[in-house]
Amino acid sequence: MKVEVQRPNPKFDILYDLPKDIHIIVCIGGRGGMKTYEVSKYIAFSSCIKEKRCVILRDEKELIRESILNEVLMRYDTANENGLLDSKYERLATGIKDKNTDEMVVFTKGFRASDLQKKANLKSISNIDIAVIEEAEDIRDQDRFNVFADSIRKEGSVIIIILNTPDINHWIIKRYFICQQVEDGFFNIVPKKIPGFVCINTSYKDNQFLPKHIIDQYEAYGNPESHLYNPFYYKTAILGYASTGRKGQILTKVKPIKLADYMKLPFREFYGQDFGTASPAALIGVKFDKNNCYCRQLNYLPKNALELGKLYCELKFNPTDKIIADSAEPDTIKKLKGGWQAQDLSIEIRNKYPALIRGFFIVPAIKGQNSVKYGISLMDSLNIYAVEESKDLWFEVMNWCYAQDKNGNYIDDPIDDFNHLCDCLRYVIVDQKGKKEMFGM
């Protein structure tokens, strides 16, 4: 069987001639650095030409098809343009199967099966030659990675970790890199000399195939004269620097807590709800112990009122579980509180989600003059712990910041962005820790 393989970008040559002692490869950097493209080509080559067995993992399995698996299948289709691979392999929507052994040679798994589950069952992963973990910046819990990595025991097997450069507090940065400051708040990452580890660090500057208009757009983020100017995004997402967090960051003292430890906390859980059918209908769980505040992400997907009601049922909310919601949508609050008429729901929905008819304990968030500033001051007065696995919550914590005036000076008002879950947290904190008279209520 003769299949032509396109020569890789020189930085990825090492994939095709790996030293025997290498078992961890980290592909890291900024956008446009060909990480997904080159690794997907390597997977297709390794599985169908070298007969290696490959598994693709991501934090949440349902999101894998949107990214590198699709790229792998595209590389396979290109190589199989003349049907040369059809005699041995079957190309499926979920991967590639060896017709002779009936075994999947490319397949997917998730560290979590869905947004509501703690973890997926990874026991079926065995006899693996190559494991690829995509968007590893989403995996904040290093113990979860350790358990998986320790299960890959086949002689000569390798784990390829793909990620855009995260903040300096991420365990991957701490474990594999030395941070060298290039300017206040931003760091170049230098691979540590660790046995069995190699790093491939790329950015758009290494990609000779990028169209000029994409290059111009990337560089516009770093141009003060451009309408796209966003220096933080340019330095982190485009150039691939690690950061301590966004300048002007509002929540600077948040500490991590594992989900398992959060669930063991013997305190009542309150809930904060933002609404959105196009933007996230963010839902957060919050527990308090004196001056300590603990929180976890429960939803970040857009949902209408009925979908939220179903979610509350799936989360087993009881009549005393208090939800503090964005008061800007009184009709949605009224519907969730009062419930649905039986005749408005199908028999299937009534049977599966009986609490929809009863309704839920949901109240509008307290708002008034200076309520946002007051809420932020309350947040700043608490010791806040956020669940490590709550990836969108951590993204907001790192990116929610104060607005700037025309001279670039920070003002007291926060930007109206990266704040869906942060607003929910603020609603709960004000409801439980605030004093209404402080802002005119």
C-alpha cells in the first residue's frame, strides 16, 4: 500500500522520529501554530500506515468531534482519495476501525462524559500506542490526568498534550515549564529538562500556510491603532505567553478546590442564575462557611426557561433550594417559580420532570444604585474558592476586569464581559452576605 504523506512543518519532524525514551510530548503556543493540524496528520499516519492504536481525549467527550477528530478524518480522507485504505480500514463518524480485527484504531474518550458528570469511564482504554489530549488547558485537575497517564503502560507508548498557553498557575505550566518574565504580567515559557519529555512550541509565525488576512487580523490585536486592539489577547492567545491574569483583574485572590472536596463540604448550597438563550444561561452553586465562600459551575450553555427547569430537575433541586436570579428577566423568573400547567407539557415531560409543575424556589437578585460595586466589595472581603474542574468559571475569574477610560486608566466599573458566572456568584454573595440598605434598597 503506497500512500503519500505530506512533509510536516519542521517543528513537528520529531513526531516521526521520536527517541525511544520520549513518552510525553507537549504541543503548546498561540493560535495558528498548526498544533491540531500536524498532530491530526500524525494520528492518521500512525494509525493507518504504522498500525498504531490511537485514542483522542478531551475534558468533555461530546466536544471532541468539533475539533481534532474531524481533522483526523479529513487527513484520512485525503490519504484515501483513491480508495487505497478501504481494504483494511472502515472510516466511521466516531473514528477509524480495522476491518480485520474489528478493533477501533482511532477512537475518542472524555475525562468527563457530559457537563454534569464528574468523570467518564476510562477503563476501556487499553493497548494504546498514542494518546492525544486536546485543549488540555481545560483540564485543571492534574490528579485526573495522572490517573489516566499511569494507565498507559504499553511499551513505547506516548501521550501528546495539545493546548493553547494557559495562565502560569495551570499545573501543566508548573510541571513542565520555567516562566521567564518578558514584561509585567507576561511570561515566556521554557521547557524544563525532564527525562522522557519534549516540547513543541509554535505560534502563527511558524505557519507558512496562513492567509495574509488572518496574519493581519492576528497582528491587529497587538496594534494600538487598530479597532481590534486587545493587548492581553494578543500576548496570550496569539503570541502564546503565559500570564498572571488580565491586567485590571477583579477577582485576584480566588483559590482552587477539587470538586470532590467541594461536594464533601457540609454546608447548604445556594444557586445563582444568569439567563441567556444565545449567551450562557450560567448557573453556579455556592456554599459559605463564615468568611469562606466556595463555588462550582453547574451550567454554561444557553437555555430557555423550560430547559432550565429540566436542568433543575436533573440536579434534583428541592423546594428549599434557593436560586437567586438576574432580576432583568422577571417573566422568566415568574415562569420558573410558578411552574407550568400540566396541559402545556407532554405526558413524557410531565412524567420525567414532575417538579416543572410545582415550580422552584427562585427569587430576583437584589439590585439598586451601586449594587455592582457593592457586590464586588463583598466578594473581595471573602476567601473565595472555585472548583478546579469548573473551566468556564476559572476563565471568567482570569478575564473579568475593570473597564478603562480613554487614557487607558482603570475605573471602578467592571467590563460587561467574562461575567456570566461571576455575576451569578455576586448575586448569591449579596443575597447571603449583603445589607440591603447599603445601596438604596
